[in-house]
Amino acid sequence: MNTKEITIPVLNNELQGALTIPEEADSIVIFSHGSGSSRKSSRNQMVARLLQAHHIGTLLFDLLTEDEDRNYLNRFNIDLLTERLIAVTRWVKTNMGISRLSIGYFGASTGAASALRAAARLPDIKAVVSRGGRPDMALEVLHKVKAPVLLIVGSRDIDVLEMNKKAYSHLTCEKQLKLIEGATHLFEEPGTLDKVAEDAIEWFEKYLVSTNKLTNV
């Protein structure tokens, strides 16, 4: 299985990414990382490897250029990050060889807000998973999200858990709020990130992979 380092043109910028498409893959998960992180996030890379092992393609990319990331405020500019995610999604949908793949999102921290905002505008997104996310930062558009949404939160991440409960009540799509017992915000406790990946794989296999198989019958 080969991972390709790619450059994605977005308006006047070029975003760096890592694209992996396993054999027999009929779907892809695009990662939207949290503030201050990048395509090299060790946590997202771990989840991506496990998705790949289940024949699900992955795309990890930098939502900001190096120059943009030097401006701390850009990391919390959810509107900008959402536009970048939408542009990269459209690149996937028009790129020969991967345009046939059904698309899901995996958002972490503030990246979950941009993933949900993008899903609210792109009706063909098939599934969304949030890890320790901030869906409350997309509160006003959550009712527009049609894709099934899984919110994963650590049981000891008290403030973020309350934010997720609030967001959960605004979602009108198929949804689930899953607690990882003993986990804090970064899921650094032994075995907790593995549980995140396990739950994400189950969600994507149910709503992303199976959906695409049905449409290709």
C-alpha cells in the first residue's frame, strides 16, 4: 500500500497532503485536523492506518499553508478552514482515479466544526466522525447535515463533553454520541485511541462503505 505525497491547488495556494488508496477501496475518508495540527498528526495517522487496513482510502492534508499557519488566528478561522475542506473535497471528486469513491469526513478538535460545516453544504458526504471535536462551533448549521454523524468524546473531557451534548441535540440526522471511558481530550490513555479508531471504522463501514456498495449494485 503506497502513500503519495500530493499537492492540492486551492485558488492561489497549494496545500500539502498524503493520499493512500488501498486495493479494492470504494470509499475515502478526508481528515480535518484540529488547530495547530497538520497532516503529520500522529493520532490521525494512526486512525488512518487502521482505516486503510479495512480497505478505506484516506487523505490527510494541511488546511493552511506554512505562512498562513504562522498567524495564530487562522487556526480558529472556521469559515476559512471550511472553505479549504470543501475545495479539497471537490478536488477529490474531480480527480481521475478517485472521483468514484464515496466520501466521509473525520474531524478532530476544531476540525470537527469545519467537517460538519462542509457536510452541511455538500449533500453527497456519506458519513462524519468527530474525535474530541467542537461541533458546537457549527451549531447554526447542524440541522442541515444529512450524513450520519458519530461524536466521540473522552469521558474525562468534561467541558468538551458538554459542548458535544449541546451539539448532539441540534443534529437531526442519524447520530450517536459515544463516550470513551477514562479518556481525556487527547486520548493519550492506553487503549483509548484504539477504541476511537474501532468506533470510527464501524461507523464508516456501516454508512460509507456499505452505502457505496449499494449504489454500485
